[in-house]
Amino acid sequence: MLAGLLFAVQDAEDRPGRLAATLPFAGVTLIEYQARLLAAAGASQLVIVVSRLTPELLGAIARIGRRGMSVDTVRGAAEANARLHPLAQVVTIADGLITTESVLAAFAGEQGSDALLVIDAGSAPADYERLGGGLAWAGIARIDARRLAEVAAMPSDYDVQSALLHAASQAGARQVLLPAGGESAGHGIERRGAALEERSRAVVMATLATRPSWFDRWVVRPIAGFVLPPLVRRAASTVAVAAGAGVAALAGLGVIAGGWPATGLLAALAGVIAAVLGERTAWLRDEMPLARWLGRAALAVPALAALLLGYSIDSLAATGSALILAIALIAVAALGERAASGRARAFWWGTPPAYLLVLTALTLARLPMAGLALAALYAFVTLSAAIELLRRQA
């Protein structure tokens, strides 16, 4: 069983009287973002150590509870120990920490001994707590629930987060260095509301950068660098982005059906890219129904575009081969998505948006039939690789 342990104790540095955990972060509060990371990692229980229950914190806790997680607030280690299952593996996130799914996954996905995320103390910010050996704690730990019992036996005026960290360290917790590069972009402890906006943008960019698909890294991420700042600032709502994506996609599909496939595919591709960006922004803002719909749209629009392209080609050539090829592409791509669902994808594997990009490129080169054939072949190779991976894992 995986449980999460969060802290809402420290005050914000630039907003007196407000807890740092309740500072706004991309449309939600920081503690809601942390809870969402833990939920995505598989945690079913959440315990929050609090210093006081403010209206902002109570509202955040209520919204977290609506996501289906069991949420308990406690004042100290003894209460936390009483609420957690004695055999639970507990993932702890420091008060005010911002991180990404990929960094947290290394701790949530493993079982066994205690582990601490660390960084070289010489380059660590002042907010990182120092450990021995020239290292500092980078804000994430996986601990055995028994560590809380050890801390509960200490004097009540001990800082729970610090005492728990040092208890795990003294017990020989494995030390994991914070990975360098894009996946840790935006990682850090932040207790200033004014600085959270830039960090939220960095976190979204890091999430896109670490997605396995080459389409996300090479197509979506560069575009995100231009359009995400106003989205993160809520200059444009996620609903507006979703509406724009829908208009572009529907217009593109209509233009393809009207006999201008190249222009229509470009518009449909723009709609899919907007849907992918909107889906990640909606996830960050805890707009999960909208995120799910945008994710489905990014899968459905390429399929409809392929069907309409096949129909358009056959209408001009008076044949049925293009439509048959489009149906084959959709069938193989759907099987490939099903086979790859929930598994680590290789960088080169195809996705529906990637197939749409192949169709668009070759249609612009006046080779629409070749585009359907190449996309179908790409989908078949991806499906074969996914099946082979399933066989090795069986």
C-alpha cells in the first residue's frame, strides 16, 4: 500500500499569515498539486501534517478529497502514525516542494528500503535541509511507516519533517541523486507566491519534455514555450483553449471533406496540438474531466482525418483502396495504443498525433496515398514492438 505524507506548516515568505502550502500554483494550491502527483503515483491515502487549519487549507483539503483520496489532517507524528497502515510505504514530500511526475515516480514505483532524494550541499538552495557527507535533502523521501513511530517517541516540540528525515538517514536510507536535465526542471522548495508562476511554467515544460513520444518532445514542446506562459498565468482559461482546439479540428475535418485535404490536415493538426497543450494545462489545474476529453480528442481527430482523407482520395480516383488503407491504419493504431497502454513507450513509437503529422507532411508534398501507406506501416511497426514488449514481460 502506498500512502502520501505532506506538510502544511511553514508560512509564505511574502504573504504574512498564509501557509506556503496554500499559495496559488497554476490555478490550484501548491498542496493540491503535490496531492495530485501522489495520486498519479498510486497513493490511496494522504496524511497532512498541519500547524493550523486556515480557510485556504480547508478548501484545498476538501477539493483533494473529491478526487477520491482518503485525506487526514494531523498535528504531529503520533497522530500520523495512528492514521497510517503499519505496513504502508510512505512517500513524503517536503513543505513547499515543487517537482515533476518523473522525479516522484522513482520513489513511488519501488518497494523496499528507505530512500532519500539528495543533491550536493554546495549547490543546494538554503531551503534544502543538510545531511551528512556533503549532501542535502531535495524534498522527496520513501520511508517505512515505522519511522513515524520512532519520531512519535521523540519530544513533541521536534519538527516532524526534519526529525523524520534524520531518522530515515540514520537508519541507512538509500540516497538517490536528483537527476539533472529537463525532467527536474522547476524542482525546488518555494515559499514565495511571486516566484511560483515561473516554476509552474518550468514544471509543465519538464512534463512535456519527459513524455516518451518524439511528437511531444519535438513538436509540442517548442510550441509550448510560446503559448504556455499566458496559459499558466490564466490569461486564457483552459476551456478557451479546448474551444479553440475544437474549432480548429472541426474546421480542418470539414475542409478535408470539402476537397482541400492539405489545408484541412494542417488545421486538424493545429487542433490536436492545442488539445495536447490544453490537456496538460487542465491536468495541472485539476480540471480532470476536461483533461480526459482533450486527451480523447487528440486520439479521435487523427482517426477522423485519416478516414476523410481516404474518402477524398477515392472520390477523385473512383477507387476504394485509400479508404480501406485508412481503416487499416485506424485499426492497427488502436491496437497499438491498447497494447502500449500503461507501459513504458520507446521514443520512436508512433501515436495518433504522430500519424497525423505523417499524413499532413506527405499530403502537402502531393503524396496523400503514400502518406496513408507510410502511416499504416508506422502503426504496424509500433504495434509489433508493443506486442514483443508484452511477450518479454509475460
